Amino acid sequence: MLVTLDFETYYDQEYSLRKLTTAEYVNDPRFFIHMVGVKLDDGQTIVASDEADIANLLYSIDWEEATLNCQNTHFDGFILASHFSIYPAKYTDTRSMSQALYVGEKSHSLAAIADRLFDDWHKGEELSDSKGVERLTGDLLLSIREYCINDVELTYSAYQEMVEYMPAREMELIDLTACMFCQPKLLLDVERAASSLCDIQDSKKEIIKNSGLPKTKLSSNLQFATWIRENGMEPPKKVSATTGKETWALGKNDLAFQQLIADHPEHDVVWRARLEAKSTIAEKRTERFIRHAEVNEGRMPVPLNYYGAHTGRFSGRDKINFQNLQRGSELRKCLIAPDGYKVLVVDSSNIEARMLAWLAGQQDVLEVFRSGGDVYADMASKIYGRPVNKKDHPTERFVGKTAVLGLGYGMSAAKFKMTLATGAMGPRVDVTDEEAEKIVRTYRKSNAFVTSLWKTFQKAIEYMVAPKGTWKVKDLLSLGHRRIELPNGLYLRYPNLRYNISRANNEYGFHGEIEYIYGENTRIYGGKLTENVIQALARIVVCEQMLDIDEVLQEVGGSVVLTVHDEIVAIVPDEHAEAMYEMAIDVMRTAPQWAKGLPLDAEGGVAKEYSK
């Protein structure tokens, strides 16, 4: 049975989902349900606004046989769980379905979905009339009631329009993603997190103190630029993408600032202090985790954005980004399993590098993976012309690692040098322009099948602008107008893909005076499309493995509770922990049917906390 549902709740200027996380909003003392609209299968939408009527309506439904369908299931499903202890058999979500089917579109709100799917049916705008009104009466009550009915009917019809195009496994992923939030299993060790917060704050104070500069000077762009000039350097500038005016380029992601840092290591204590003074990410994330746990009685609902990226990768949402938890960080270790359970973690090893070599047919690299060899050391040996190993040559191996992970999609020598110099992927390493160019040439010469794949995808871009006939890349990826069909039945989409007359830049794959763009003005070229495809394929593999692992875990009382990039995190009863870990590793090492010959590997562990 499909239960399409929509809650309308009180909100005001300060108390809203714009200001609070979903968990904070739903568990706040001000939370009040104005009404709920419910549609069972294709029946008439029923609206209840009295507290007793709402409870009676909801508890009259056989939720053990129900699939909950909402436009924002993280919100409505969380209300059901938090205020009514209702947990449906399955979840679905029209926003998530739209994200998967209409990749590249700006919005997946119900209003945008309605405009996209229906010619003359639009979402109402009456909700704003209820802002700040604690109890709805009279005409306003009737108006919001009609608004609620329209939302429910739109959500139901949108589901019916989209569901036939959604692969069954993707619908299972939407369900699992909603479960991670609406039925949380992970806990937070609040005491340890609070201690970590103090350590972060103390460390920041010490780093700033060691610089010899006041925090005000480090935080102010103007004052810090003045300090740079006073010390014989020129502060870099850029044109603001927002205002179109010239401004300081002193942010951690500004390449010119990164170059300044690389060129003047004698001021490392100041550069580090500048970055610490400007960054509050670690503090705010830890504070938000603590608050998140406090309003949920210690549990940690995991808000993930299904199909958050163009390539289908998950992303963070709801002001809490679980995707940016640094490996080995103290905050990770604060996430723990409930009593009687362990945290199980399995991580797919180098899956994008493996997928790239497999799709390109780079057999020598595949053999290194198959034999259990060190592909980073192997690349470093080619770069330096002598044997390199992890133990004796850590710096050289790191350069090889950066080459494998960074050069596979057409990165230039200048950017490769900058990547090493700024420590973007690990320790800082300085190489000359000539050395960087030699490394890039060595990579491309020794990975000729990979560079050939870039050319294939450059031609694919040209084909997708104006397709003629049929073309399937590598007998796997069917090309169409502005899209590529993936093995799971979804598509990589490039809305408004077109060519643009531009200056040549052959190093990035542009041919002659033509470059290709999509969306508003996003460049796409052979190397970039290769990266998109590889990330999308890797995402399919890991997500299907996650579903397979969760299916087995459910049989012993466990479940997948989080995914971070290529990691799968689960909880499992103590007595089944080791057996389930071995099962999960086996699953992660098994290639899908469409990727025969793809050598996969995984690592991980079992502990009380999320310790990997």
C-alpha cells in the first residue's frame, strides 16, 4: 500500500527549517502540527487537523504493509517516527526520484517537479499566509487545507509519473537513505565530542599565538594583505564571481594564495594561523554533532542527500555533512554503536583508479591490482626510473599516488605541481616546472589506453550534441542526445550541451577553437567526461554492494547506517560482528556482472566506535 503524506506545521521568522536542522525543528517545544494530508493508494486525500483526529488517522494505517511516499521524507518520516513512533515498511521520496531522473536541473522542489511534469498543475503558495500563526482558524484553515490536499495529490501524481523510470535498486537506495535518518542507530559519545571540541579550540588558540599576529589581523583580508606587503610579498587578487569586482584571493581554495604559501615556506606558522583564524568548520561541525545528539536523546540521524552530485554520489544535507568526516578524526571516533552492537566499516580500495584502468583496458595497471601490488609505488618507479617502495621511499611513492589519483583525467603539469606544493592530497612536495611536465608525460606515455579513453569521450561529447545513429562506448555506455545511459538504467545528463567558439586549450581536450559547455556555462571535455563516467560507475558498484550487505545484515539484526564516499558503515550485533565483516569484505571484492574482470578489493574493521 502506498501512503502519500504531507504534514503542515507551525513556523515563524526564527523558528523554521531555514534556521534549524530537521531534528532541531521537529523536537523543539514550539513544534506543532497544523494538519496532515493522507492519500492511501489512489484514494481520496483525507485531511485531519484536530490532534486526536490526526492520531486516529495515522494509527488506523497498517504501516507494516505500507510504503511512505512524501516530497521530503526526511521531514515527514521523521515526524512520524519522533512524535508517533510510526515506522513504515518502506520509504520513498519524490525529491530523490527527481534528483536521479533529472540530473543537472536547478531545483527538485515540489513546485519545480510540478512545472516539469505537468502543463497546467502548479504547487500552491498559500503556506506563507500561515507564517507565525500558531492556530489556524476560519478561512486560513480552509485555505491551508486546500493547499495540503494539492501537495498530497501532486506528490502522488509525481510519484506515479516517475516511478516507472526508476530502477528497482535505486528505489531501495532511497529507502535505505531515509532509514538512516528516520530510524537512526548510531549514537554519539557526547562527552568525548565535548572534549574534542575543547581540544580544537585550544589548538586554534595556540596556533594563532605562535604566529605572533593578533587574530583580528589574521581574519581581516585587508589587514592580512597589508602584512603580506610589509613582508616583501604581493597579496594575490581575483575577480569576485558574485560581484564582478576585484577582491583579495586569500582563501584556502584560491590557487594564487596556495602558490604564495608554497613559494614562502618561511612563513608557515603565519599561513597556518591565517587558515585557522578563517576556518570554523571543525568547531561548528563538532558543535552541531553535539546539538544533533542532544535533541535526539543521544542518537545520530544521518541526513544524506541521495543523488546529491551530478554523478550520483551522496552529499550532505540539513546543515550536517557526514561526507566530510576526515579519516582518523576524533569526531569519527565519537560515533559509536549501541550496547550489544559493534560498528562495522568496509572501504572499497582505490575503486576509481581500478575502474579507470578497467574501462580504459590498461592491462598492466590491472595486473598490478590483481596481483595485490602497490600501484602507487609502481607509478613512482616509472617516474623516477628506479624501484620505489612504501617503506623506504615515502615521498616518491606519494608523488606516484598523486599521479595515479590526479592525472587520470587530464590534469595539467601546472595544476599537478600546485597540488603537490599545497599539500592538497597529503604532505607538501616541491617539484620544478620541468619535473612536473616530465611526470605528466611519463604518466600519459605509460597509460596510453587511459589517454585514448579521453579522446573517445571527447568524441562522445561531440556525438551527444547532435547524435547520428547509435553508439555504445566500450560496449557498456549507450550515448544519446545530451546523455549517457549507465549500467543501472539511470543517465548521466548534460542539459543544454552545446559547443562554444573559444580560444584553444588543447591541454584540457578542447579541439581547435571549439569548447563544449552545458547547463549555464560549465565546461566539459574528454578528460572531465571520463572523470564523470568513472565516478558514476564507481558509485553504482559501491551502492549496490551496500544494498547487498544491508540485506544480509538485516537477517541478524544489523543494518547499514552511513556511507562516506567509498566506505560503508553498519552496526551489527556483537556475536555476529566478525562473520558479518568477512561477508562484507567478500561482497566488496565481487565485481558486478556488467564489469567482468574489474579487480576490486576492500579493507575495514570492527570496533565499538567508527574508528577507521
